[in-house]
Amino acid sequence: MIFPTSMFGITNAVLLSRLVKQPREDAIVIVLAVSFNTLLVQPPGSPAAQCRNPTISALHQSGRLAISRNCRHLPPQEPNMPELPEVETVRRGLQPVMEGARITGVELRRADLRFPFQPDFAARLTGHRAVSLSRRAKFLMADLASGDVLMMHLGMSGSFRIDDAPVGAFHHPRNVERVNDHVVLRLGGGKIITYNDPRRFGSMKIVARTALDDEPLLKGLGPEPLGNAFDAATLARACAGKTASLKAALLDQHVVAGLGNIYAAEALHRARLSPKRRASTLANRSGAPTDRAGELAAAIRAVLTEAIAVGGATLHNCRHPDGKLGYFQHSFEVYNHEGQPCTTPGCDGVVHRFVQNGRTTFWCPKCQR
């Protein structure tokens, strides 16, 4: 039986309480998995599976709920957050519509997203033309003719919809709850861009172009991994002396801007480097890059370039503006491949999964050193 839930833990407990009180013989169930959105239970005698949340164990005292002893305890599934390739894909989808267009109207359907909208937010956009649409790390940057820049971040579940754009050949259903449409931009010519964000972890902020260097959200960001400033020497300097793990260093936006959990894991696997390796090993005693730094820098650039070329990865919460699917998830070598054979030629290892600094990490212990 599958019980959909809408709240963390509380709804799960309510549903289980009702289930436990049922007088039916099959009311005794074995808990298979508890995730943020779905509670999955199964009658006794069914194959044992994974128990993801031990908080329901108190209900076991009722005698009507059983947790299989063969179950493995795993942390809750973490939501997939759009990373650099997905944000770049969104930018390329919005660019033909936004660049050169005048914003004729702005509708804010709530007072905030992750942060409150500025009091003059709509006024500073209305009537002004978008000169260009660029990206810095995971931020979309709409440069306006007025001298302002509209900074947009997708957060965990944000997506843009171009209402009059043709739907792509491969349509991925987006969030259909219009209650989650929070910002509407009306452009000259009748085009409408809508920002949808169920979790509201995204953000929009207007900053004067002359103040970008001092903007707290951008200040201190590392080099763009696809830019000319990123190479083995840059990576080695950023990691020199760090006692943190290599995976943790790559997720530090001060080291590399825009790199996230999925592509860090993929790049480390391509470079045959362990995510547990100390970050400082990318530099020698004089601070010069080691061969490992060169291999990793090249792997990061290659993974991101390939992902962008196929539209990024199709994530549960991330949608392209025209509804098209990304395909890079089909090229993952380690991410989400727990228990599968390593794809490295000549390696007979198996992909393992563990939690590192609160994030899920996939790697091959045999060939990643």
C-alpha cells in the first residue's frame, strides 16, 4: 500500500496511527520506506526492503506495526537541486524570449520567495528592456537597459514557463498547481514568462549594475568552471592547505562557482579521485598543481560541457522553459548507480554510496584513490 503525504513526519504518523487502529488482520505491516513525500508499507511476508526513517518506530509498541529486521537504515532521499548545466539550459531557453524584449508588466502573487521582494521590485522592471541574459554560478542575470540587473535563482524547485512557446518534442510535465505561480513577467509582443516554485527556495533581487561587485550573494564566488580563468593552477591554489575532503571542497562555491553534488561526483569518478581524499593533495608543497589537479580540472570541464550539450539532467524539480527533457542522467557513471558495476575500463569494482558532509556521495572505492 502506498500512502502519499504532504507534510514531513506528521502526516506519516497520522496515517500510521489510523492504520494501526484498523481491526483487519492485515493491519500489521512491515515498513519498507519512508521518504519526504511517500510512505510505503507492505504486508508481512513480502520481500524486505529499505527503512528510511526510524521516527515511526514508536508505533511499533502497539504490536500492529513491524519494521523488518532485514531492512537497511538509509537517510531520507535528498531532493535534486538544479546545478550549473540545468541553470545554463534554462538560460538558453529564456534567452531568445527575454533578450531585447521590454518588460511591460510585472505581477507578484506573494510578498516573498526565499527572501521578501524589494518594495520597488515591480517598478524597477516595468517599462525597461532586457539587454542580455547571462549566468553567474547558479544565478540567472538579466541585464536591463536601466542599469539594473535582475538576479534570479531557481532554488530547489523553481522553474520558468513561456506560455506561448511551442512545447518541445519531449514534454516533461511541470508543476500544474497554478497556486505556485509566484511571478509573472509580461513582455512586449504578448509573451508571458511565469516563475513557478512550490518550495519557494528560489529568489529574485534587483541590483544596480555598478553594485554587483559588492553584492553579498555574488561576493567571494569562485571562478566559473567553464571560463578561461579556471584551470589546474586555479583549482590547486583554491585547495592548497585545505584539510577538508576533495568532494567538500568542490561543493564550496568559493572554490568553484556553480558546481553541485551530482557533477562533482561524476567529475571525481572520471578523474579517478576519491571523494574522501584531502583537498590539499591537488597542490604540491610549493602550491603548484599536481597531475591530479590537471585531471580533475579537465574532468569538471568535460562533464559540465557534455551535460549542457544534452540539456542537463532531467531532475524531479527542474524543468526547462519549453518542457523539454534533459538527457545527461543517462550518462551518469556513478551518481544513483549504487551496487552497479563500475564503468571504468578494466575496473571490476562496484559503485558504493555513503553520506559525506550531509550529502549523498557515489564512488568506486577500487579505482578512485
